[in-house]
Amino acid sequence: MIPTSNIGNPEVTEFAERAANFLCSHSWCGSIESANLAWAVAGVLGVFQFKIIPARPGVDETLWVIVGDIPSAYVVCDNAPTWREALEGYISEMRLWVGAVRNGSSLEDIIPVAASPTLEHADMLAGRLDFIAREILAHDAAEIESDS
């Protein structure tokens, strides 16, 4: 991982800014202590690891944030020690949202998504999740290079 301040690619830098803003938009995030790029493809997605100073007790201090041409979300590091596991967790949670929208089920206990819960949005997200699973996660980590 590299500190976000060392990112050279302007599109990935923009992803890092979006990830930080997303994290800071939550009331439980007091401030960001450190931010690192774990992996990114410019224009597609970025996976960042943040260490935060929580605004209240009981909040995880280290989180993954996934941003890009997909809905932004955070993943707790306890459940995902690597960026690949964080991305797998992201896909799993977002597929629950897609399924709930397609079935007309409640979204109450589903990961929040900043998009209207329409079939069109569910289909668009499903396509992006399939792409990530097929083109990124299906390959060995040594085979894929990160933009930075």
C-alpha cells in the first residue's frame, strides 16, 4: 500500500479524495489519521485503507473504502484483512442490495446504496459487480497491476 499523498495518477487521486469525503460524511468518523491506496484501476475503482479517529466509542478504527464507477462503501478490516477480501465483501453486500431490489424486498438491513432502488440501477450495479469479479478477482493478485 502507498500513502494517498504519493499517488501520481490524477484519476486515482480523485478516487482517494472521494473515499475520504465518503468516510468523513459519516457521523461516527471524527477524522482521518492515515489513508493508503491498496489497489486501483483509474476510471474504474479504487480500494483504500483508512485509519480514523472515531467520533464515538465502539467504532472500528481501520476501514476499507471502495469507490469508483460503483456505489461507495466501507468494509470493516476485521472481516477482510486484504484489499481482495474487502472487494469480495463489497461484492457480496452489493449483490444483496441487487437481489432485494429485484425481488422488491426491504432494504432495511441491506448496505446503503446512493442510488434509487430501481431495476435499472440494480441491473447496472450487477453488471459492474460481475465485471469486477471476472476481470479483477478471478485473477491471481500477481497478474494484475494497480494504477497509482
